[in-house]
Amino acid sequence: MGSGLWILILEGAIAVGLLLFIVWWTLPSGNKDKRPQDKR
């Protein structure tokens, strides 16, 4: 490995982890509001 390659790998891993965290955080839970909306 080059001397600066591990920094790029670490930065990429942090970016992917942050993206996954943001997507997980913004997803709706799906269990709270399902039942009342299904009633017609």
C-alpha cells in the first residue's frame, strides 16, 4: 500500500457509512401510521 492510500480508503469508508446512516435515519418507521391510514 502506498503511504497515502489508507487515508483514501478510510475517507471512502467514512463517506459510505455516513451515507448509510443518513438514509437509515430518514427512512419512515412504517409501523406507527400504517393501521389508521388503511381504514377507509
